[in-house]
Amino acid sequence: MDVRYPVKGLYVWFPFGFDVRKRTYAIIRELLDKDHKEALFPLLIPETEFMKEAEHIKGFENEVYWVTHGGKNELDVKLALRPTSETAIYPMYKVWVRSHADLPIKIYQIVNTFRYETKHTRPLIRLREITSFKEAHTVHATWEEAAKQVEEATRIYQEFYRRLAIPTIVSKRPDWDKFPGADYTMAVDTLMPDNKTLQIGTAHHLGSNFAKTFDIKYEDLNGEQQYAHQTCYGISERSIAALISIHGDDKGLVFPPEVAPIQVVVIPILFGKSEEILKACSDVADKLKDKGMRVVLDDSDERPGAKYYKWEMKGVPLRVEIGPRDLKNNAVTIVRRDSASKETAPLDNIIEEIQKRFEDIRENLFVKAKSSLNERIINCGSLEEVKEKISNGIARIPWCGERECGLAMEEAVGAGILGVPEGELGEGAGNCPVCNKETGNMAIMAKTY
């Protein structure tokens, strides 16, 4: 991204970065389109609608941008630039929902949202214009059906991040850190190289809170009017921040092949027989392109070392080199960006050789990232130990689940409770460090962005 745009917290996507974004968001679209529909709702929200849900508004009141004039004329009703779209979408759901036969509704949109962040803004992570906010909004007949949809949302997000080779932790946020107006919030986090966690996805069970505010009702099988139950869940360009940070190294970017703007670079190594080598390189590039791969043939006058540096920095997963010896042996040299391994492969079988390595690269990136995450999850027996070790990753400690104890823990440590994670990570035996009550829940605590 270009950070030089003359408004703080707003950034420009370069074409290369936008290519990464496009391919990343193609994955989430593919996963959602199986049973969701994509739509588009307006950016401007009338103050009359925006102010309806008191708890929701309280959560966003310091972050809203307001449009007060149209040209020189002052507007009768102020318009908010959406910080999130519940209050833009739910007046329409009131119109659309009539009968139990209309349910469930599963709609998503990918839009920009605006939040007046007062903290230190940074590209992709903390923005005043979130350019790539994927938000889904679903409507269901019962609370239980909505709860199942929250589970499905976190499953979709885990599959999405698995495709990006990013390991995640799913946990239920403490009540004081849930989405304003929600019954509860499930969050998807990952651990960045600087040992801070980054929230890269959330799913909220809204209960019937917004349905009551916006009068979203359906007629049930008995002809009775019932309030609907809703969920919403979102991800943003923080997904790209995680992709860059978790896989990148001192040489530059490292991409899983699925989202790499360029998947293969072909480089001729010229020591005589230039025309034959150039033709062989051109043939290989054409073969790979015919199979739908994104390929660059770098036959520029730069020295090979300069070419290696350039394409490594751009995160190209595979480099194919052909020199006189390769040509003589009817082979190519394949260099992997993720492991720097250098292997010889038969020229006649080049497509299969490349495809196999694509799969190996994604799996290797995930295994490496997962191992790095696991190594930085630290079991702690006291708050003093948490405070001492939290700069090294995620601290895991027993917690009774009570609000008073959780807030006391956060104050003592100077870091937040992410919640009790799903699965084995959230299970264990111990005593709450504040009230000393025996518990089977393990909370995770971390420094966050």
C-alpha cells in the first residue's frame, strides 16, 4: 500500500497489492457463495436509523464520520458513513422478512467502512477507511439456528485461513469485549511475529436484540408473529496483514501459490547457446501459462543474482532456472521461495512438477506457522508469571469465567483476555488466580494490536 495519501489513516492499494487482495477475497467469496448471496447496501445511514440501537451506538459513537451538508445546504437528517452495516441493512430486513418461509436469509457484502480511529493508525491493521470489509448478515427463526450459524461462520473462517496457511485460535470473547448489541462474540485470532495477537475475524450472535429494535418479525407455522434471530460476521484486510507478516522473512514476501500475483518466474542462465536456452525458457513459460498459472519470463539484461533478489522480494513461490547443463540433461532447476531448496526436475514433466510443489509449499508454510504459534503458547500458574512471559506470546491460565476476576486479571497483567479457546487449548484444571475457585477453563491472554 502507498501510505502517502493526504488523509491520516487512509491508504492506497498499489496494483500488486490489490492483486493479492483480489485473489485472497476470491477464496472467501468461493466459500461463502455455497450458501450465501452477495449484495450491496448503501454507504450512508440516516441518523434516525443509526441511533435506534442504544448499546450498538454507544460502542461506535466516538468513531462515526457524519455527513451534515449536501453541497451548501444543511441536511435535515445527518448521515453516518457506515462504521459497520447493521443499521443500514436491518431496515431492509424488516421489509423483506414476512414469513418463516423467507428464512434463513444469508447475505454478505464486501465494502469500505469508516471509523475515526484515534489510536496510532497503520496500513492494513488499524485504518480510518477499512477498504475490504467482508460482512455477512443472517436471519433465522430461532436462537439455536443462529448459534449454529455462528459455528458455521467460524468454520468457514478457519477454512479460509487454512487456504492462506495461517493458523488460528477461535475463542469466545469476554462479555465486556463482545460486539455492542450482541449476545456473544466468537473471535478468530492469530499470533504475529512480534508476539502480539491480531484479531482477523469475528462472528456475533445478535439474538433478537436488533430484530426488536428494527421490528424484524416473521409469521410462524401457527400464524403467530415472532421476532427473528440474527448473526453477523466479518473479516477485513487484516487477513492480508497476517498473510504478509506470518510468512514473510528478511528477503521479503512469501506467498502461498493460490494468492501469489506471480506464481512462477522463469530465468534463463546464459553461458553461450543463448537462443536455445531462451527458447526452452519461453516454451516452459508458455506451457505453464496454458495451464492457467501466473508466470513471468525474466529475460531482461540484469544479472541472475539481481533477478533472484527481485523475485524473492515479491514472494514468487517458485523460480525455474534453465542453463546449458539443464538443457543438456533435458531438465530444469526449481528453487522454492519458502524453503530455498534447489531441485532438478525433468523438463518433459514440468507441469506436474510445478503443481506438486505448489501443494507442498502451502502445506509447509502452514506447518511452519502452526509450529511457531504452538511454541509461543505459554502455560502460566500465576498472574506474575503471565506478566513476565506475555511479551513472548500467548499466556494460558485458569479463569473461573467471572467478569470481576477477568477484569482484575487484565488490570494486573496490563493485557487483555482473549477468552476461553475452543478445543483442547481451552481445557484444563486449575484455580482462578483471583478468587481461587477451581475451574476446568483455561483463558488465553495476550498483547494485541
